[in-house]
Amino acid sequence: MSNKIVVLGGGESGSGAAVLAKVKGCDVFVSDSGPIRPAYKERLDRYGIEYEEGKHTLERILEADEIIKSPGIPDRTTIMQAVLEKEIPVISEIEFAGRYTDAYKICITGSNGKTTTTTLIYYMMGKAGMNVGLAGNVGQSFALQVAEQNFDYYVLELSSFQLEGMYQFKADIAILLNITPDHLDRYDHDYQKYIDAKMRIVRNLSEDEYFIFCSDDDVTIRELEKIVLKAQMLPVSLKQKEDPGGWIEDNLLHMSLKGNDFTLPVTDLALKGKHNLYNSLSAGITGQALRIRKENIREALCTFPGVEHRLEYVLQIRGIHFINDSKATNINSSWYALESMTTPVVWIAGGTDKGNDYSELSELARSKVKALVCLGKDNSKLVASFGDIVPQIVETRSMKDAVAACYHLASPGDTVLLSPACASFDLFQNYEDRGRQFKECVRNL
């Protein structure tokens, strides 16, 4: 077992991994090329962990037996190139934490819907009185919880970046919601590399584990044809009956596992919109795999309050509805948001482009969007893509200006939708910051 651990990145993931390494008796050092936030410094100080910020001391880092890399750091950085050249093993915080817990793990990935599904399953397990932690790409660091808590179950949202650094780790229930182009800037604009990262969710699955996936997703089905999986397969579909699995028929949610059948009217579901039917089906069939009582599954699916920044209703002002979908950081997420709109839309989009192909949104924009308010440092690609499609386009550089422009452009009965289709890092700290600024500016109207 390696003893000299270097953690690259001092955020939620990195500081949590460092605490677990320290608690397990490793010699640990944290290095971050940028500033470390005060809360994370305080966490490191509390455990007496050495760290540096604003730089990477190469000699010290290359002394490591093993490196735990925060998910946001791509391999093309100078420091990672040096690490890879020296062939030091590099793992993710998730892989590291998995070594130290025997808890049952429900792991969710997908280009879209993973936070909603993860949070819904966590909510359902809580309703059932289970001792469960929420971690991964949402909530508190998995490693920190393994170090400080004692949960019997974990619900883990896993991004492609987190899956990249996973080798021995395995899920007890693995869920793959969908695969659509995202983060292509990280994957050399090679879609297959991104797909390969997502498919790592099925690593090490045996006959005892479950794999829940969407049988309507062509990419997923194509990839599954290439591999042999021992896990028990539980497909979900809106188009065909999947038994065992979950499907929609006669406006009813059907879930069936080991002769245990369960139905629920679609109209009773807390989450609305076609894309959320997949999320609700995936959560429901997970509940059945966990042997949660039907009453608890039903209650969770019907009362779930939703996720902040995901199609979150903010306010109605002068008959105009304001919706915060800041979590839509890719084309497919914004496609779902626009698809679910039933009124004319004034759409706020833009930010850091991840190699987007906006043509996929052309038809929806043509039929639903009356005005586009661009919010980013460079809006040229958006303007070029929608210039001939959307009647009015306005460019802004701050949330305050964007919201003011929307208020001016919208009429009573319209919806102002923040659904950027881009990352937030050009003007905001993250998508949460972007969403909160939106809500604040709307309230200030």
C-alpha cells in the first residue's frame, strides 16, 4: 500500500481525500495551482495536513507513491504531463475512498439528469429510514464522509472526470442515464473518448450487482453490444416494455423486478417533463433493487422537491415567469429545458463553450424562442448560430444586464429561461454562482 500521497487540487474533492489519507496514516501533501478557499484550508489545518497554493512544487509532487487528482485537472497540464512521464499511479478521490468503505454504493452517471436522479434516490432512501450519505459530484466529498461518518449506503453522482481515475472501485447498483456530447474540449474533441469515460461506470460489476440503463439511448446500446456484462441488467424505456426494468404504458410508470410489479400514474410524479420520466423510472427501479417498500418509493417519487438550478421556478413578475436552469451546461440539457417550455421564451444562453454544436437546438429555437439574450465574454458563436432563427438577439456581459434585457423583451405570459448550454467560468465562479445571481437579479426587479 503506497504511503506517500500527493493530492492535486485543494477543493471539496481534494481536501476530503487528503483528510482520509491522513486518517489512514499516509504521509500526505496537497498542492493547488490556484488559491485554496478558506473553508478548505481550515479543514486541512484541523488535520495538520501540509499544503501549498498558487503553485506546484514539481520535486515534491514527483516524490509521491500515488497521486490523487481532483476531477477538474486535465491530463494535458504541465504538472500532469510530468507525473505521467514518471509513471506515478494517478487515481480519483472516489477510487481512493472506495478502498476504505464496505458501504453499499449506488452510482449514477449520464450526460444529463444525474444530479436530479442522484438526489431523488437519496431522498427516497431517507424516506425509507436508511442510513445513507450523498456524495461524488454533489454534496460533501465521498472521501471526507468515509473518514468522518459511518454510513451503510452511499448515493454517488459520478462525472466522466471522476470515472477516468477509477480502476478497482465498483458499484453495487450502477446507473447510466444517457450519453450525449459534453466536455469535448477535455477529450480532444473526440466523442468516443468521452463515451469510454462514461462506460467505466460498469467496471468490475459481477452477477450480484445491478446495471440500470436507458434502452432508448442509441449510444449506450451500441457500447453495450461491445462488452460482456455479468451484472443483472435493468433497462428503462419510454418506448417499449422492459421486464425486468421500467417502462411507460397507458400514462403509467411501470417497474418490475423479480416478479414484484409496481405502477404509478405519470400525472402524480413530482418531476415534470419527458426527460424526468427516465429519472423517475431509474430511481423507482433502484428502490425496488434495494427492496424499499412500495409506499416509500411512491411517496418519494410524488413529493420530491427537485434540485436547485435545474428548471427551478423563481418568480412571476408582471405575468412573466422566470426559470433558473443554470445547471444546463451542455446542449442536451438546454434541449430538454426548451422542449419542456409551453409559452414563448426569452432565453438566456452563453458562457464558456465546450465545443458546442448549436444546430441541435435550431428547431426548438425557431418554434419557441422569441428573443435570445447572450451572456458571455464571447457570444460570436451563439449569434452566428441563431442570427437567422431567433427574431431578436441581445448581447450582455453581466447577469444584471441580462435580466434587465429579458424583462424589457418579455411580455405577460412569456417565460424567461436561464439555460446557458455552456460552462460558467468566463463570468462566474460556477453554475451555482450563476444561478444565484440570476435569482437575486430577478428578485431585485
